Amino acid sequence: MPLFLVIKNVVMRSLFKALDDYYVDNRGDVGSWVRETVMDGLERCTYILCRRDAMNSLSKSEELGQTLDNAVVTSHATDTLFDIDLATNLVVGIVKQAVEKMDKVREAAAEVLQRILYNNTIFVPFIPHQEKLEEIFPNELGLKWGVARFSRKASFGGLSEIMRAINA
């Protein structure tokens, strides 16, 4: 199996499962450490797959003699490594962490979502409810995502609506 398919079908699935790690032992909430690291891994894998999709799209357009301006950059979901299902699972998983009780986990989730939504280098397609997410997670530096004010804003400001809509 090619490396990019392993990332999509094995690594990403494993990371999504690890977002449900709530293990606690004598060291404390070990699961929160896992979930924070998993969100970083999901972000990195997302960029790897999206970058590969962009390269594939560019090479296809060059084969057809198109310029980048005329190329169809957003392919059909069936032609891409990073598809609608992965985007949906990514958003659901990270949004779930963004409304967690622990400030540190909320902060990490919000920062990952913010970087994915506003990345200037790698376009991440198929983000469900992107406009609403951009309202909740504005492109501003230095926001304190872990504070209770954000938690209330996120919970009542639309994330629960997004989760319901995605899961419907």
C-alpha cells in the first residue's frame, strides 16, 4: 500500500480513535496528553494529504496543458486523498476537544482548528460549516482559547449546532 494511502487509511483512523482516550492513572489525566498529541498528528497528516492532493491536481492540469490559474484545484472527493469523510471526521474530532472541560485541551483544539482554517500555505478542502467555524475561531493572534469565556461562546455560539448538523 502506498505511503499516502497508509496515512489516510491507517494512521488517520488510529488518530481518530485515540481522540477518545480518557485514561487516568496515578500520573493524572494521561488521556488528555494523548488527545493533545493526537490533534497535532491529525493536523500534520491533514497537511501531508492536502499537499499531495495539490501536487496531483497540478500535475494533472499540466498533463492537460492547463495553467495553474485554469486548473481545477478542488477535485471531486473520490479523486483525493483528503476527502469529505476525512474532513468531517477531523472537524468533529477537534470540535469535540474544543468544548472539553480541561482548558489545556480546549486551547490545543482551538489552535489546531485556527491553523487549519487559515493556513496560507496548504489549502484544506471540504471543511464542513467552514463559515461558522471561522466566526467562532477568528484569524486573530493571542486569543485565550482555554478561558471560560471561550468555552461558553463555543458551547452556545454554534459548535453544538455544527456537531448536530454534521452528525445528522
